[in-house]
Amino acid sequence: MAQVRVYFTDGSKTYTFPCVQSENGSNLSGIKATVIQGTRADGAIVIPGGKKSLEIVIRGIILDNDGYTDISTAMSTMRTNVTTLPATLSLQHYTGGAWVNDWSYTVRRIDEIIFADTLRICEQPYEAKFLILAY
């Protein structure tokens, strides 16, 4: 079982995303570079320019325990607890004795948390986007 958690740098909050279905933090790579390609020959000149800002998208489902009220409360809790302040976003898995980090990035939430249009009677899909702070 894996969990995606966000830890805010001021130490005020920790939030664990429920029922994560997909995340792209495990396969991020890339550099910010200027690429100059020739028109008459094969190849290119690559001028490194530092780290590239990358986006992490977390998708999951909020499941109900009590129906509409329970899902609506969980949505409000997510909106309140996952702010746009700088935070550490981590993917962790349980080994049977301890939680182990698979990846961890310093991020900021950049968009509103998106909730799909549903009746909120048994499940509510969500999507949260974060931008890795590269400086």
C-alpha cells in the first residue's frame, strides 16, 4: 500500500491523500536547457540552464462512509489542508515495519483541486497539481 503525503514547511499540517489512483512523481526527469539545432547537419548544441520546473499530478478517489455528507466533508478538509504554501510532497510505502520514502519533492500547489461532477453518493474523484520548486 502506498500513500502520498504533503508536509508543509512551516510544520503546521500534514495531509495524506485518500485512495491515490495515479501519480507521476516516480518518473520525472529533465533539465532546463537551450537546444540549438543545425539546419544542414545532424546533431545539436545543448546549453545547460539549470533545473526544469516539473509538474506532479495526483489523482484519486474520496470514498464515502456516510454518503453525501461524508464526501462533502472530506472535500472541504482537502481544500482547507492542501494550501498553496511551500510543502514537501512524498510518496511512501509500508514495508511491514516502517514507512519508506519512494520520492520526495519541495512543491507548491498551483491550481485549484479539481473534483469531477458526480452525485457524491459513493465516490468523488479528485485531481491536485503541484509544481516542483527548482531554485
